[in-house]
Amino acid sequence: MTAIALQEPRTEASARERTARTTAAEEPIVPTVAPAAPVGKSGLSSPQATASKSPAASDSPQGGAKAEPEPSKSAAPSKKPPSSSKPSASSWKSIRAVNYPDRYWHLRSGVIQLDRVSSRSGSETREDSTFQVVSGLADSSCYSFRMEDGRYARHQNFRLRVDRNDGSQLFKQDATFCPRRSFHTDAIMLESVNYPGRFLRHKDFVLRLDPMENSRLYWSDTAFRLVDGLA
């Protein structure tokens, strides 16, 4: 006897019973070593036009003073913080410290410090704590911070102050800061365009450019939130 076996043909549906899966590694948020301050110097961008100010915002105070030893200079790292998404240019903002949320950048005696300011402060104090965020003078992907009278925040001797734009390359670079992502939600770090590896940091409520450190205190002292302008 001869046995004949019949085999049912494969259906199109059974041939499609396969799925693909992909995974993506998250990009590191911050480096683990402190970079040395390079000396690159370049840039040519100009600021954008003035925009109207937004309404004032109120905040609740907390925190206290603290002292911190001077950071040491270290070797260059293998990674830098990735760029942060930037808010719309030509907007009026106040810059608030993450770890001292009742303190804002505030112009006092020609320099910018971290002072207690609120919507209940005097109009002059609130105006001196409000900046127009414009495209960076030396790099349009970064920020410059302009006051209502036309002066810009710039670093000089690693301290943050305000000055008139003299049109020089040095001024444009000193007045340009690039936003980097912070460990803190909705906060940024601000890196100097002509001293990469140095970030704006408050220390004893003085704002200055400091080399990066791998410490919890450093990540907090360099974290700022751009909020609605107080003026």
C-alpha cells in the first residue's frame, strides 16, 4: 500500500507573524569630570529686536547662605553636557536660582548678584531683575541677556556684570552663554562661549564663571530657571 500525505499550504498570515523591536540608549545628561577652560575666540551674530515684557511672577522664599571653597582646574573631559532646548528669543525673563528660589539675578552697583526679589519688590528692583533673552551676540544658537536700558550681562574677570556693547569681538563673546541641560527639572546651566567648561555659578550669592566640578553642590549652584519677567 502507498500512503499519500497532504500538507496544507502556508497562509500569508502565518508568514507575517514576526515583529521587530528596537532600543535606544539615553544620552548622558552631564559629564563626570571637570573640563579645563579653553581659549577659543570667535563669533559674529547681532541681537534681535526688543519685545514687550510679560507679566510679573511671584515666588515663595526659602534657603540660606553658604560658603564653598574655590574649585580647582582639572583635565579636559571626554563628554560635555548636551545643549538644552531654548525658549523663544526676545522674551523678557527673570533668572531664578534652583536651590534658592526666592533669589534672582539682580543688578546692583554694576554687577549681577543673586538677591531676594519678588513681585512685591519695588519697581526699580524688579526692573533690575528682568532681562531680555536674545540670540547670542557671538553664537545665535546661544543666549545674550539684555537689560531695558540696552546694556548686556557679560563676564569680566570671571564675574558677571553689565556693560554697553562696544561692538568688539571680545564683548560679543563675553556676553554669550550657551544653555546646557541640568539635572534639575526645567532648569538650565549656562556655559561661557569663549571659556567652554566654565559655567555661571552663584557662590556666596555672587555670580561668576567657575570650572565644572563633579559635585552635587556644583550642579545645584549652576542650575537656573528662566521664568516670566518680574517687571
